[in-house]
Amino acid sequence: MQKMPLRYYAFFTVPTFAAFFISFFIPFLMGIYLSFTKFTTVTNARWVGVENYVRAFSEDRDFINAAIFTAKFAAISIVTINLLAFLLALLLTRGIRGTNLFRTVFFMPNLIGGIVLGYIWQLIINGVLVNFGVDITYKAEYGFWGLVVLMNWQMVGYMMIIYIAGIQSIPTELFEAAEIDGANELQSLRSITIPLVMPSITICTFLTLTNSFKLFDQNLALTAGAPGKETAMLALDIFNTFYGRNGYEGVGQAKAVVFSIFVAIIVLVQLRMNRTREIES
Amino acid sequence: MTERKRFEDNVIFGFLLILAILYLMPMLIILWNSFKGRFYIADTPFELPNAQTFVGFKNYTNGIEKTGFLTSFGYSLFITVFSVAVIILFTSMTAWCITRVRSRGSTFLYYLLVSSMIVPFQMVMFTMSKMANILHLDNPIGIIFIYLGFGAGLSVFIYSGFIKTIPREVEEAATIDGCSPIQTFFLVVLPILRPITITIAILNTMWIWNDYLLPYLVIGNNYKTIPIAVQYLRGGYGSQDMGAMMALLVLAIIPIIIFYLTSQDSIIKGVAAGAVKG
């Protein structure tokens, strides 16, 4: 069907786009506009130019600190999550007994919501720290590593599934040929498995990256930024700027725009990398 | 199988078994603490309940009462089920239409929807919740409409990718037989979309069921979904009822585990398919 009468076209598209425009697109455009204004509700906006952007960076160091904290967190999480997930995927593609059961267990935490995850780990981490007479809000490092552990528990199973699919798509002949040629397991891992699961590695790296950058619920439930605002990540800092004190709505919106540009750049780099890889192969 | 390989496999099995137990521990710890008195939890979470600390289901009755958990469960269930149904119905229609009707308008609409996936929620949360408030969408029915708007990007993207792989001949035959586009879609296309519909249903269910910030901002004051109820219980530091909290965490996890164990394969497949969401 190359053409469709307009009334049918409207029948198929209007409900979705009505919802899309009202709940996403118009608020999105308004958000960009409001980031250049001073406002408390959306109806009393007054144009102030780039003042909000300047204030976001200069008034206090919250936003920059949150960005640094988020970047550090993302860097560590990417490495640990992907290493663990890849290792598990290797072990679960050898055909040993219980493979399905293990897969079920490792994937399960991924389905639990961020708020619930945060409180589960708060109990456990505080339960350990109480022996030293402190809790997770005592030092920013505790919150940081707590978030890393939590994120690993949640994401490893998910990435493992993607790696398993990648490993299983490698033709078995390759491994058989390597074995006949006298390659040991480490050699075939390095020369066959890793190069051929590169697409999965790219996907997983970017998934962990974007998920770490957008993390909110877990952050809110585990530490809520404590001590002070030291463990607040970007999304939480933006939320606090909006709703924490009056008169900062414009600054919050400006931070949100900067944050969106950050995330968009990450995604565009990923798409570009995928495309160049497709052309190469 | 050689002797050495068998030995290796046993070592790996042992390692995975220990890891799997460690993996389940956090959930088990929450479970046993939910049966302990509220003052025995925070300081000694790793101790099993004993005669002195065991309180039966007291935390559960307490937690359910404090947060109105049953009502929250009702809201979560209502919002999730109907939002997912609405998303499936309307986004499959839209995806089919803009994929099959090749025009500049279709291409534009497609990229408009798909690019919304990139934008983080913080970008629109303030303006969106004001908008919802002005248009009286700040109730459990209105929020379904908002979820349709937010879920459209990913769902249309996945549907569209699938639709491109089905041959047009069936649809053309239906048109020749006198079906209108609406009949063609509902009688011919929608049944073919079944496998991908399951994937989309699962992805959206997991998202909406666990979503915290959107419902908190839009309807949180009057209608508490489960994640909002959990967060609400936190209260200020020190005043938190740890017993009720543990019970609530268990109650929040149980539906997810049941859902997971009943349709595990589709869930794993579906969530992996959602890997495109960045």
C-alpha cells in the first residue's frame, strides 16, 4: 500500500501523535524555551537569555560535581559490568549442567525496579558498615561503591544475555578448526571469540554508559545524594535543582538541556560507530 | 569427554553455584528480615530470625496499613495493564501506517518519534507534569495517555523494524478482496504481529510497573503506585519503620518474580530486543 486516503491515515496515526505531542513534544519545546527564562510555573516565564546556563555552572559546584561523579561511576561500571557479564557468558556457553537455571538467577535482579533495588542494598551495605559504627552516608566513597555494586547486580545478567547471544552466533566450525590447528582455549578466545563478539561489546558498552548516565531511582533510594550532595548524580542534581528550592526552575531546566545534549552526543557516537562497522563488514 | 574437561566443568559448576547463591542472597536477606521485629533489622540484617526477634506477619500487616499497599497494588496493576494495552493498540497501528505508506510525511513522523528515545526524562519532567496538571491528566486514567506518548518512540521503532520484514502480498490480497485499510490491519496484519507484540508488551510492562519518577510527578500526591509507596515509607532519617520497609520490599518483588517465572523465555528475549533503547 503506497497510498492511503487521508481519513484512514489520520485514524491510524492521530491517537499516538496526540499523546506524543501533548506528553512529550510540546513539553520538550517548552523546556528548551524555558531554559532561557525565569519562571516558577510555566505561565509566568520572563526571558533572561543565557543567565540560567551561567548560573548552572557558576553559582555552585553541584552540577560539575555531579557530572564528575557520574563520569567516574560510568567509567568503573562499564568495565566491571562488561567483564563480569562476558565471563559469565563464556562459562554459560560451555554446555555444562544447570546452565538455564544459572541464566535465570543471574538475570532476575534486572527486573526489579530501581527504588526497591536501592533499599535492598542500603540495608545490606549499612548492615556491614554498622560494624564500623558508620553508615552509607558517612563518606561519599561508600555511596559510590554501593552504587557500583548495586548497578553490577542489576545489569550483569542483562549484558550476559546479549553476550551469550553473540557467542552462540559464532559458527562452531571456527573453534573446531582452531582446535585441530592446536590452538589452546586462551588463543581461540583471543583470536575468535573476542573479535567476533565485538558488535555485542559495542552494544553493551553503550548500554551501560547511557544507563549509568541516566541513573536516578537507584541513586535516590540508596543515598539520595548524601553526605551533602556528594553522591548526587546528574539526574538527581537536576531533580533537586527543580524541586529542592524556589527560584531555581530555570537553572534546573538549563541543566536538563545540557544533560540532554550530553546523552544525545553519546547516542550519536554509538550510531556512527555501528554504521562504520556495518560498512566495514 | 576427557577426564580433564569433566574436572574443569565441575570446577566451573561449583563456581557458578556459589555465585548464584550470592546473587540470590540480597533477596533472601530482605525476606528473612521481613519476619523480624523492626528494631532487630538495621543493626543485624545478616542474622536469621530467632525466637526473640521473630514477629510473624506483623511487619506485613503494619506496612500494608501504613502505605495502603493494596490500593497501591491496584493502581500499579490498573495503570500498567491499561497503558500497555493502549500502547500496543495505537503504536502498532501507527507503525504499520507510517511504514507502509511511503511519503515524506511518514518518514518525518517516524524520525520524530524515534528521536524521542534519546531524550532523558529530566528534560521534560517539569513541563510535562505541568501540562498534565493543566489538562487534567493527573489521574490514573489520564496517565495512560501520557504513557502512550512516552512509550511511542520505542514501540513504533520495534514494530516498524518487524513490519519491514513481512511481505506486502498478504495485505495487497486483502485489499483486492475488498478490505478497507482498517479491516486489513485488524484482520490480517495484527495477527501477524503477535510475536513482536509479546516483546513490546513485556518491555513496556517492566518499564511502567517499575517506573517511579513519572507517576510520582504526575499523580504521586493522590495516587501512590508501588514504587511511590516504597519511597513514601522512607520518611525522614531515623524515623523509618524498617520492619514495614522489609515487608513492602518483599511485596514489591513477589509480583515481578511470579511474572518472570511464568514467562521467563519471552521476558529474556523481549528485554534483550529492547537493547536498542539507548
